[in-house]
Amino acid sequence: MIRRALDMRTALKLGIRISLDEIRADEFIAMQILEEERDRHEREKLPNHGE
């Protein structure tokens, strides 16, 4: 599931269109978690994060 979520994220970044009908609910949730973690990681790399 995680691998498929990562593959779909990459496809979307490449401009490939994927409809919600093609994504299972668990895959969509995995994609959301991956994005949230990526955002959190990017914020943590910034100087003075959270201060």
C-alpha cells in the first residue's frame, strides 16, 4: 500500500492524472500521511522552527 501511494504521488508530480475512483481509501490515507510527514520534515529543516 505504501509503495503504491508513493508511486501515485510520483505519477501526480509528473502530471499523470489519477481520479479518486482509481485510489482506494487506504491508499489515499497513506498518501495524506506521506504528505504530512514530508511537510513536517521540511519544517524541521528550517532554522528556528517552532520558535
